[in-house]
Amino acid sequence: MVIPSHTQVAIIGAGPSGLLLGSLLAREGIDAVILEQRTPDYVLGRIRAGVLEQTTVELLERAGVADRLHREGLPHEGFDLCFGGARHRIDLKRLTRGKQVVVYGQTEVTRDLMDHRQGLGLPTVYEAEQVSLHGFDGTKPVVRYMHQGQPRELSCDFIAGCDGFHGASRASVPASALTQHERVYPFGWLGVLSRTPPVAHELIYSNHERGFALCSMRSHNLSRYYVQCSLQDQVEQWSDEAFWDELRVRLDPAAAQALVTGPSIEKSIAPLRSFVTEPMRFGRLFLAGDAAHIVPPTGAKGLNLAASDVHYLSSALIEHYRQGSDHGIEHYSARCLARVWKASRFSWWFTSLMHRFPQSELSGGAMGYRLQQAELEYLAQSEAAQTVMAENYVGLPF
Ligand code: APR
Ligand code: PHB
């Protein structure tokens, strides 16, 4: 592949945000080059959440990458909340007048986007090192990087910073131009992937005195489970047996009995964080996805928020190149942030409702636990409360 030295949109990062943006722009004949610091295998090795909102599915359809998702994805019309030793179903479909979500791993979404891009012969530079961004406050932005030991330059009209939480894009903006909001939660999630049938057809979110647990899946024979753990825990301290024992204790008796265990294929601990950067555009640099915001995984909003940013960004760039209007560019940040804050609020609320917090916090200790039980009982009884939850879970409109 001859690596171009000029493009219309330089995309930093080949995660779901960068790849989806690349596909949506390609459909409109807008050129883009993606610069990714890792290898394709490394990018595909990351295991993340797997619940797609209907609007995310529609965007993947529009990008032309939804065939396998339709074949292999699992439509879910509800999920269970488990507390006090019993499960209570949240009927998403009924409560939202027909909406549902699709369980399909982020890794698979990324793989489909990568294959599609490769099939179209669109340029992606993997192992692009020392990526640095220049001139985005003017009219001629440039991205410099090293590739196979050679210095390279990519000039462009716009830069899309899709390089995740630790990327170079947000870090290139002067600190005085940014407001960053952050909360780190006082616990982590220990996750296990196992080649076993899921314990139930739908997801189970459990609030237990010993901490949160989640039963999820990737397919009919691949399960994904999580238990809340201490941030001090090391993954090596958790044998498979200890994990299964802890998960079983945190479920209702019927689920505990039905649980099929097996060797873990993957086991990792992830911290939980809420983070929002404002604004999300600086001149000709746009931030999208995890580069701009992080939500705790309770409710699986991360990938869906990345998709909505990309929807606003691709529309703005298409409007610029096709209609000569910068209206979408000027409103990009405000449009994204309106949705980002609502999803951040929901993820924070769902996290607060389901996890055991330390005594020192209002939602912690024995009193916090009793308050959670009261709210969960209210949810189980109130159609209005369930509707609020369902509407947010299936995803707010763009
Ligand atoms: N230069 C080039 N590429 C970089 C750099 C850099 N300096 N820093 C990071 N990257 C790459 C990473 O290697 C990664 O492949 O940018 C990509 C960012 O991808 P993600 O972290 O997956 O972020 P995003 O595409 O926004 O996807 C958001 O990921 O964490 C989940 O819940 C989140 O599902 C959501 C999704
Ligand atoms: C997952 O399957 O990894 C998953 C599902 C739902 C969540 C979080 C993670 O809320």
C-alpha cells in the first residue's frame, strides 16, 4: 500500500469510533486515512462490552457492515434485575413500545469494520508510532508520525481524534482550552469469558450484599460474567473456582443452580470511571468516543456513545463537503455532549444502584445498601420507574 501524504480527514485510532467514521465517510466519497499505533491483532484482542442499541445497529447498517451482526447477534427484549434473592424482569420491548437491544461483542463489530475497510482497499496505517497533531487551530492541519523507522507526514482538512482515553489527540489540546470532569469509582469489575452456555437467555444484573454481579454472553455457547471486586485485587489471586463461587453466591438460587462453569478463556480486572471532556472540538480537531468520554460499564453505553459521536461527526463532515455548510461542524460538540451527559448520568445512576460502596459514601455501608433495596423494590413495582430505566437502557434518540 502506498501511504498517502494528503487526505481530507485524518483519523487517529482504529477502534470502533475511527473505523466506523472511516466507513461512513467512504460511502460519501470522502477520503480518510486511519493511523493506528497497534497491530490489528492487538486491537482485536481487547474484550469489551457487547450490547448494541438499535440506533447503533442502524448506523452499522448504513455503513454496510451489519450482515454478520444480523446473522449472529442476539436480539434481547428485556433483562433481569436480581436483588433480595429474586429476579425481576425489565421488559424493554413493552416499556419502550417495540425497542430492543442486540448482544454482539465489540470485538466482532471491530472485526467486521476492519474486514470491510480492507475489502474496499481503504488506507489504514497500523503501527504508526509517535503520532503528533499540528495546526488544527488553523486551516492546514498536519499529523506527523513514525512508520517502520521513517518519519512521515499526513496533511489534511480535518483531524478526527478517535484514539481512546490514553490517545494523543486530547493530549495535544492546550489544557487551558479543556474542562475535564472525572470520578473514579472505589471498586473494579473482575470479568471472565468462558466457553459455556449462558446461565439465562437474558442478562442478569445483580445487587448483592457482597457486591454487584453481571451475567452476560457473546453467543449461545460463550458467556461473559463479572463480579465487583476490590481495586487492590490482582487477577492472579482469583482462581476460576474462586470466581465461580463468588458469582454463584451473588445470584438468586435458581440462577446459582443453573450456572454452568468451565475454564476461563480470559480473565481481567477493569477499573470504573466517569469522565467527560468539554468541548469536543478545537478548530479542525474533533474528539470522538473514548478520547472524549468514559462511562462505567454498567448499562454498556461506551460503544453506543462512540457510535452517536460518529453519527454527528460524519453528518457534519458530509454537510461540509457536500453542501458547503459548516453548521454541523459548529454544533458538533454541543450535539454530542447533550447525549453524552444523559448517558453518563444513566451509567452513574445504574452503577450507584447496583454496587456496594464504602461506608464513607452516602450510597455506602448498611444505610446505602438499605436505600438501594428500597429503590430496587420501587423499580420492581412501578411501571413509571421501569419505563425510565428501559428508555435509557435501549438508548435515547440521536
Ligand atoms: N496514535 C494512534 N493510535 C492510538 C493512539 C495514538 N497515540 N493512542 C491510542 N490509539 C488507538 C488505540 O490503540 C485504539 O485502537 O486508538 C484506538 C482507540 O480505540 P478504543 O479505545 O476502542 O476507543 P473508541 O474507538 O473510541 O471506542 C470506544 O471502546 O472502551 C470502549 O466502552 C468503550 O465501547 C467503547 C469503545
Ligand atoms: C458485557 O457483555 O460485557 C456487558 C454487558 C452489559 C453491560 C456491561 C458489559 O452492562
